[in-house]
Amino acid sequence: MSLHNSGYFSSTIPLNTAKATTPGAPESDVPVSQPTPLKRVVSGAALKELLAGGHSSSQPKTPSKEDGEFRDYSHSEIARDAATIKNSVVMHLAATFLRTPSNIDSAHAYLASAFSVRDRLLQRWNLTNEYHDKIGAKRVYYMSLEFLIGRTFDNALLALQLRDEYANVLGDVGFRLEDAIDEERDAALGNGGLGRLAACYVDSMACSNYPGWGYGLRYKYGMFQQQIINGYQVEAPDCWLDSPNPWELPRPDIAYPVKFYGHLVRDPEHEHRYKWESDVVYDAMAFDVPVPGYGTNNVGNIRLWSCKTNTLFDLNKFNAGDYQGATGGQVAAQILTDVLYPNDNTNEGKELRLRQEYLFCSATMQDILARFKKSGKPLSELPDMAAIQLNDTHPTLGIPEMMRLLLDEEGLKWDEAWDITTRTFAFTNHTVLPEAMEKWPVPMLDKILPRHMGIIYDINLYFLQSVEKKFPGDRELLRSISVIEESNPQQVRMAYLACVGSHKVNGVAAIHSDIIKQTIFKDFVRVQGADKFINKTNGVSPRRWVNECNPDMSELITEVVGDRSWVNDLSKIKVLEEKVDDKDFCKRWWDAKQKNKGRLAEYILSTTGIKVSPNALFDVQVKRIHEYKRQLMNILGVVYRYHRLKQMTQEERDKELHRVVIFAGKAAAGYWVAKQVIKLINSVAEVVNSDEEIGDVLKVVFIPDYSVTAAEYIIPASDISQHISTAGTEASGTSNMKFVLNGGIILGTVDGANIEIGEEIGEEQIFFFGCLAHEVEDFRHYLRFHQPKPDTALQTAFDMIQRNTFGDAHIFQPLIDAVMRGGDVYLLSVDFPSYIEAHKAVEAAYRQRDEWVTKSILSVSRMAKFSSDRAIQEYAEEIWNAEPVPVRGSII
Ligand SMILES: *Cc1c(COP(=O)(O)O)cnc(C)c1O
């Protein structure tokens, strides 16, 4: 049993004793439905009274947005002075962890501090949700099977503006804040960009005061830990919950039953109403993760579901001596929320994954409906009170689940239910890679979720009827647009289902949104109109990706802006542009980058044992390892560079620009080719780094276990970063934005958000190369029938590998074959010459230090568009029809 799951960590909130205290408002967010009857500590009448603000009245007043001081929380605020902070840390040491100030280590210094910070967040959490309930704010629900959150402690301290205070208090008891921060483990409930986007979006919703929640799953094991053994990736489980997690609150009172399998009984009175009889029922229980809003009282929430197993213990089997059988049901249930599937941009149609997705969708839909029903409004008003955004197709079962609840539980007619559903849901597409398209075999769905399969058939039937009406007799159109693919077995195309069930569909960068209109949704544009398909270019949070990860550069920005307001309003960084001619400022800008490089050099030394010089150019490619991202092209470029260096005299080599090529990233556990690329990178690194002739002229580093925390070290230290996907394959990318926001320059293809970054910062500030998206199909077609013709550089790199320069060439032959015999799907042979040329241009530019710094400052000053705050505002205005609702009161 793990302690932190069991409500052992009570928290006592020390209030400012100089002021009068009021009991905190009871949490108003309770489900209406079964199965766990809520044990109220206060009577219904007393609860009403409390919610009304302490005044006796039979009718609680409903405040409006114009209603000024409906409740003043300042008197119940936890005081912000050093003594109170110290008291609460010491109190948590004793009452939560059974320690005393004379008996602590940095782990407990972190935990006690974190719990005391959490007290403040939870207080604001209550305030925020009560306020939004009371004024009847429209809520936004961001459904994502992944949230790549990373650490929270530093983020929360910055948001609450208590970082210095905590540094002092920890200093008093003999600890450095940095060491306490380093004790925290990443919450890595995601694979890469898609999961990190969800985390940035809930951050932005909280900071911009939108009433938004994330919904996800609480995996017991997050993204696996990557070890590099003998150059190969080896996966180890991520037991992130082994130590107490201050950033979640178990909610055993909030749980919903989720059914699987069974059979249907039709209601003779209603055409579309069924009773679903199932003997496999699991309980999904909520864990709430508070999301600190920077400089605001609003605290967001991510509600994560975990399978509850205690009711599944079979006492009869136990009493009969069948101990394994007694816990068998628990084990089967537990597995559902045990592990995150480690695939990024690849679909792995495992049955367990389908059951995960359904548990997630069912619990979330029940919770959203329960919260809505507390408003007392008719269901037809759900779309006015709730917007649901699907982060890729993984939560698409939310659509048939909403239909099921409205039809079977609420007794609505089909047309009413469908109207409500489609006006509530919107869908974000994240990829066009065919291997990533989510499809589920009809027989599998029919077995696990018989009711949903029936609903999907009906959704498709009515949809195809509408198509037939508009385009009579076009059977080819019907076949191609059908939600059911007529393969053997039949498959449900989840992207089509998500599209049919949503009122808006968006891509994540301009080029990507155009491509999906011309490819997977081409027929839908014809049938449903072009207006439904829109673009929402991704963004990243300036809180985490500038202010938190790059304190020195942030200080410089703050100095120029005049205050820290840019952290919540990135448009303010425009003024940096005025500083490009200020010699002293440019030097400090350069020095900040050098300091970050020094910090990364230490990190590299401690994680890999490799010594690198901060005076070299840091050339970085960190992201998931995937063929379309072309880490292979990068390492082949390194091999070619190594070859050239070996051809030179020592005198010539001495004139070369020193370079550290840095890689990091995980490969999906079952993705063999990607894992071979990791092996090649490490094999090249071993040879190059130990070549004394080469010395510091070239170093190659693979940093193991890429994560949000690793990214926060790596990104602020890059001079150049590579975003070199085959044109048309990277939907957006978000690390490209993070790098430029931290003063790095991009070497990239004309793909994803690189294009818009170039438009914003100016083409002088970015190094583009490679073929264009509209040329890709022709090249691929040609290469299906013709051998690629590698240029001499690429051929040289292949030759060097095949001469066993980096160990047994057999290991790497499949990588070469993929280019030379496998049709070169990712067009390495096409783009390699221009890639090498682009590197030369980068090198020449880096040698002009003044101009390089100008590029860096200009780039940062023009990056406001890529704040996730901008993205969220666009979603709110153009998809969700939701408004910011700043919580009144005066805590900050
Ligand atoms: C931002 C981020 C990503 C996404 O990187 P891309 O280069 O855009 O694919 C992946 N992983 C982590 C840890 C990140 O922070």
C-alpha cells in the first residue's frame, strides 16, 4: 500500500492569526451520481449557507460577474511572511513526515516545503472552483491521455511569487533551494510534444484565468526511464509515485463506475434507448493536480483517473483458500491505469489501450455531466456551459460515451443528444503520418463496448445518409468518408469519428492545417464545408520555457521591459529589439548564454562522464527518436564532418570551429529502427570523443533519459538547434519555439511551425534547407522505382560506417538499407546536400559573433506569437466561446 494514496497526508493550514479566521468553504465539486455515496460533513442547509457566504438564507444568492465583493478571502489567506512559511514547513516536517528540523535531509526539506506550498494552492483551488460554480462560468475541458508536466515545486514558487522567501527559510535550516528543487521527480505522464502541449495549455488557462480543467489518466508508471547500456537504449520503469507526491490530492469521494463487455437489452418504448448489462465494472477514482496560475488567484486543475480496486477483493475466494483468485479482479483492474503507452506518433492497437481510453472517457463524461447537472439547467444548455477539446483521437470515445449517457441514462431523443454532443466537442488533429492513425477493429470494439459499437454504427448511418442526400449516388465518396473502413476485419477510423462528432477540427500549425484539408479530411471539407477546419498554431508557456528555465536571460528581459509583466503578456518582449545596438547589453546577452552552456556542460559531465567546453558551438537535437525527425541524417552529417576533420592537417584542424553535437530522446520500446539510430549515435560518439587528434574540435554527446527537466537544462544552452523533419511530416513541433525563445538559432526544414517562426523573426534569423512539402510525393514516387543517388558526402558517411569505423557495420546496415533499398521514405538522399550546405552557413554566421547576438536578440523579441497564452486565447474565442473569469478576492 502506498501511503500517499490513502489520505494520510492531511494538511493543516496556518492562518494569519492577527486576522479573524473563517472556515474554508467546502469543496463544491462533488459528483451527483453513484456509486460512492458522498458522506457530507455538513447538512444540506448548512452547506447552502456556507456557499451563500455565511449569511442565513433559504435561497442562496447567485452572484453575477458584475457582482463585486461577494466574498473576501483575504482574512483566510495564509500569511506570506517568513515566520509563517517557516512554521508551516516545520509543521509539515513533524506532522506529515515525522521529522524534526534537526533530523532532515534535502528530500524532506523539499517535501515539507512542497506540502506547505500545496496548502496555498489548494486554498486557491477551492476559491477558484467555488467562484466559477457560483457565477455559472462556462468551463473548458481539455481531454488528453498525456500530460507531460515535469516538476511543479519551482513553478509553483514562481507563480505564488514566494521563491525568495522559501530560499531564505530553507537557508535558515541549512539547505539550498536548488537542492530541494532537485529532489523532485518529473511527472512524466506523456511521451513528447503532444503531452507537453497539454501541460502548457492548462498552465495558460490558469494564468489567463480561463475556467479550464485538464482530464487525463494517473499512470502508476509514467514514461519509462531510459538507460544507455553498451550504446543501446534500455527501458526501466518510472516508479514516480514511490515517494510521496505533494502535487496531487486523492479524491476517494469522487469515483464513477465504468462498465466493460456484457450485452444489451433494448427499451421497447424508445428506438435509441438500451440497457447495458455488464458484469465487469471498475471504479475510476479522481486525483486532482492543482495547476498554479502565475500572479493570479486562479488555480487550474488536472483531474486524473485511477482504477480503484478495493471493492474487487473477493472475500469468498479468499475464505475458500484461493488467495490468488481473491485478488485476481483487483489485478485486472489495476493494470488499466498502470502504464503509459510509450508510443509517440505511432499507433499500437492493443486491447488494453482501448480499455484505458474508455475508462478515461467514461469517467470524464460522467464527471462533466454531474457537474453540469448541479447547475439545475436543462441538458440542452450543456454546450453553453461546457466545451470539450479532444487532444488527438485518443479521447474520441468521449463522443459515443456522451451519446450513451444522454440516450440511455438521460432518456433524450437521438437528434437532441447528437445536437448537444456535436456542439460541445471539438477535435485537434496532431499528425498525418499513416502509422499514427488510430483505428480499432470492429470485432474488438463490439466485444468490449457493445453499446458504443452500436452508437458508432448509428452515427455513421445518419452521417452517410446526409452525404448521400447531398451527393446522390457517389458511392466512392461514401466508401472513402465512412467512419467504418471496409477492410477485413472492419475498422473504426477514430479521426473520422472525432471529426463527425465535433463542430470544429483544427491542425496545429498553418502548413499542417492546410495539409489535413487536402489529405485526410479532403472529403469532409467537401461535405461539411471549409469553415469547420481551422488552424491553431501551437504555443509554449513563457513561465516554464523562459522564466523558470532561463533565469539570467529572464532578468535581462525584465530589465528592458521594466517589470515581469512579460511573463503573462509575451507581446511586451518586442522592446528587446531596441537593444540590438547596445554593446554592453549584447555582451550580457552572450554571457547569459555562456553561463547556461556552462551549466549544461556540468549536466553532461554528471550524466555521461563526457567533458565538453562551453566555448564550443552547442549544436542540439533533442526530441523523440523517430525516422521522420531524421536524427539519422544528423548523425550521418557528423560522420561526414569527422571524415573531413580526419583528412585535415593539424594546422587546418586548429582553424576549425569547435562544436559539441548534442542528442537526447527516447525511442518507443518497440521501435527497432529508432533504437538502432540511438546505438549508431553512441557508437559514433565513442570513437570521435576518444580520438585524440580531434580533441575539442568535435564532441558528440547522447544525454540519456530526455525529460522536461533535462529539456530545461538543455534548451537555454543551445546555440543552434535542429528541427529537420522531412517537409510535411512534423505537424508543428514545439521545441523549435522553446529554443528560439531562449535565444537559440534554428537549422531546420520548411516544415511545421518552423515556417511561421521564420515569418515572425525574419529569414535572416533562421537557416532553412531541404525540399518543400509539395515536392515530397514526387520524390517518393521517383524513389519507389529508382535507386537513390547519394552525393559524395552521404556516400562518404556510408562508406565510413561500412568500413567498421564505429564497430561492427552489420548492426547499422539496416539503417543504410532503409535509404538505399527501402525507398528512402524520409528523403535523406534528397536533402543531404542542402543540409551540409546549411551547416556551412551556420558556421560562417557563428564566427561573426556580433551579428550572431543580433540574430539571437531579434529572434527572441519577435517570438510573442508562440506563447501558449496566444494559442489558448484563440481556442477560447474561436472554438470554445469561453471567457476569462478572474477570481475576485485579494489573496495576491
Ligand atoms: C517540448 C518537448 C517535446 C517536443 O519536442 P519536439 O522537438 O517539438 O518534438 C518533447 N519532449 C519534451 C520533454 C519537451 O519538453
